[in-house]
Amino acid sequence: MVIYMLGHLVLSCLIFFIGANRINKQERFCNFIISLFFPIGGYILVLLLYISRKRRTKDIDNKVDIEDALILFTERFDRQKDTNIVPIEETLVINDKKVKRQQLIEVLKKESSKYIDMLKVALRDEDVETSHYAAAAIVEIKGKLDLKLQAFSVEYEKNKLDIGLLKEYADVLQEYLSSDLMDKFARKKYIFTYIELLEKLLSHDRENADYYDRLINALYETGKIDEMGKYCKTYLENCRDENSYLLNLKYYYLKKDKKAFDVIFNNLLKSPIKLSNRGINIIRFWLDGA
């Protein structure tokens, strides 16, 4: 009996270390408790849970492979980069709780939503205080964005022709939409306001590549593919840069218009435009496919 109990304890302890590179400590501790208090049946349950988790991960990977062609054309809503994000994300991997907490306090002092992705990771941190700081930062950022949005909404209703106001309002909406903090009902409402603002801005500045990019991606999100195509063509006519070609390729890919796709693709190959790594990767992808 004693030998059986010792063997059971050793097996339960071993189960704690199964999937250590994939599963966090809380989940592995739960697996340990299940196997400890439910002999034999607990082992089977933990094994089934582990297999189920691996299958879900594989399904996600397969889905990513299937959508690779479209993802090639896709970037984040906010295309701006920030070099400070990388060091902060790296600190979350460090086990030093003091360092993680200090970094999150620094984020709380900033007023930018570009740290949202990092904060969402910090929410799941094993250290309770770190996750608390992350939650506080997210709530504060969302509160500031809500106040900005309300103020610009009121001003916009008073004057819809002030170009300076339109630019600021569009920038606030872009920041909020790219943060993914809006609920789906608010997002559905404000994405159309965002489109309206960008269309007005483009009517005053037909050669602004940034406005075209933001508007086309917003139209894509709302499913207005024909409208998206109209602006893709205008973008190419007025700017003729790398992104204008890539967005046209995306449009014709969505429309399944191979003939038009090939024309744009060949024109891009012949153009003197210096391509970015992203553009080169897309061309390689389609050349390999051909």
C-alpha cells in the first residue's frame, strides 16, 4: 500500500512537468491536483486535456496556413512602430517581479494605446500585482480614449468642414480602433464615422497615401469591397507607390479577378519602385505559386 501511494505521488509530480514549455504553472498545478486526488481516472483526464490542447493549437496553425495568402496583404490598423515596445515586452519574460512592476508603472505614465498588446500579455502574468497594474493601465487608456472621442464627437457635429478637426478626430478614432478596446457595437458605429472622415479628408488631399491606406483597410473591415476597389484604383492613379499596388492586388484577389490581378502584378514587377521586405515577400509568394 505504501509503495502504491509513493508511486502515485511520484506520477502526480511528474504530471506537473508535462507540457512545461506550453502550459503555465497554474494549469500544471491543476493537473497535479486532479491526478493526485483522482487516481487512474485523473491520469486519463489530464492526458485527454493535454491532447485536446495540442489539437486546438494544431487547428489554429492550420487556419493560419490557409489564410497565408490574404495575410500577406494585411497589416495592423495602426502601422506606426515604436522601438520602446520591444524592451518592455522582454521584461515580461523576466522573472523579476520588481522590474516588471516598475515597467508597467512607466506605461501608466504614458498616454498611448500602442502598449495595449503588451498590457494584454501582462494581464495573464503569474504575478498578481503585475496583472493588476496591467488591468489598471488598460482601464486608464480606455478612459482617456473615451473622453477624447466624446469631445471630438461633439465638436464634429458643430463643424463638419474644419479640416484640422477632421484630421484630429480621424487620428483619435484610428488610435481607438487599433487598440481593440471598443466593444463590437461601438466599433460598428465608429468605423463608419472613421470612413466618413477619411473620405472628406481625401476630397481635400487626393494625393495623401496615408488617407488612402487607412480608408481602404476600413472599407475592407466593413465588407464594402466594391467601395474598397474604387479607392484602390484612385490610390494607384494618384500615388503609384508600393502600397497602392499591393492594395490593388489584395482587392483583385478578393474579387477573384485573375486577369486584373496579373496586370497589376506585372506592372509592379516592371515599375521602378524600390520594394520593402514585405513587398518582396509578397512577390516571391506569388511567383512561387505561379
